[in-house]
Amino acid sequence: MENDQPDHYITNILFADSVTASFSMEAFTSYHGRRTRIMGSMGDLVGDMTELVHHDFVTNKETKFIPKAEDVEGYKNSGHGGGDWLLVKDFVQAVAQKNPALLTSTIDESIESHIMGFMAEESRKGGKVMKIVV
């Protein structure tokens, strides 16, 4: 087939301040949908499309967050759980109101994250470590 997307993917990113981020994607799991795990030295976040749980390692306190997703004209279950439509909605409102505070990230942050993604893909295809100079 022409689709050369991997069924599993691991990318490690070392930032200038010596923080390392590790991204892992697996296509074949016993559960359906997306799950996110973010591990830190003081706690972790684990979530799916229904809840996000923060566990504080210092206090041993667990806090659950339930997302409040709007149903944008019946698109709640389409395009990343309705997220694609909500991003477009926020963008249109931000432009109409000339209010960048309505956006979830700045253009600089969006460009930086896309560059990391493009370089990770180049690394995967070329089998080499990529350096990003900003």
C-alpha cells in the first residue's frame, strides 16, 4: 500500500534545558481510542476521552477532571472526539473578535510543535538523530 505510517512509534526529544520528552504511539492495544500519560518527577497525568486524572506523588492526592466537550452541531464524536471542530470554532471566534486569547496556543508554539513533528518523521524515515536550531 502507499500508506507508510508506522503501527508503533517512539520519539525522544532533548530540549535545550536538558528536559527530555518521550512520545510513544501504539496502534494496536486492547482498548479503543486515545489515552495519554504524562509522567513527571512530582506526579503524573493519565487520561482518555472521558477523564483526566492527576496523581500528586508528594501528597498522594488524586484529582479527576471530567472534560466538558460541547457538541458542535452533532460533531462531538467526529474528528478527534469533536476537538477538530472546537479548534476551528475557537479560531473563527478569535479572528472575528480579534482576540488571540481565545486560541489554545500562539502561532510560535504551533510552528514549534509542527517542526518537532516534521523532524521526528524525518528521523524515522532517515534513521538518524535530527537537531533543531531555533
